[in-house]
Amino acid sequence: MGVLAVVAAVLLVGLLYVAERLRRNAVACHRRRVAEERLQAVMRETEKRLELEEKKRDQAAALTSVVPAIKQNGTRHVA
């Protein structure tokens, strides 16, 4: 009878250990998923910001390429 109680206790401890490992694994997976979602959101925002900066640079370059032409031709004075 005492051997049966010891075996049952060992099995119970083993089962509790497995249950705890499963819980920890589930929590870790959840944390990884949340971190991945946050990282993806930051990456999307960064890409949008970089695209906007690139557009601004292109617009500034286009304007700069027009301004020297105005200086080369001189200004017209309308009387």
C-alpha cells in the first residue's frame, strides 16, 4: 500500500512538472507573438517614414534642378 502511494506521488509530481512546462511554453509563445507584432508595426511605420523622406528628397532635387535654369536665363522685366 505504501509503495502505491509513493508511485502515485511520483506520477503526480511528474504530471505537475509537465503541466508547468506546457504553461511556460504557452506564455513564451504568446510573448514572442506579441513582440513580433510590435516589431512588424514599427517596421511598417519606419518604411512609411523613409518613403516620405525619399519623396521629399526627390521633390527638393527636382526644385533645385529648376532653380539654376532660372538664374541662367535671367529674369524678365515687364514694363
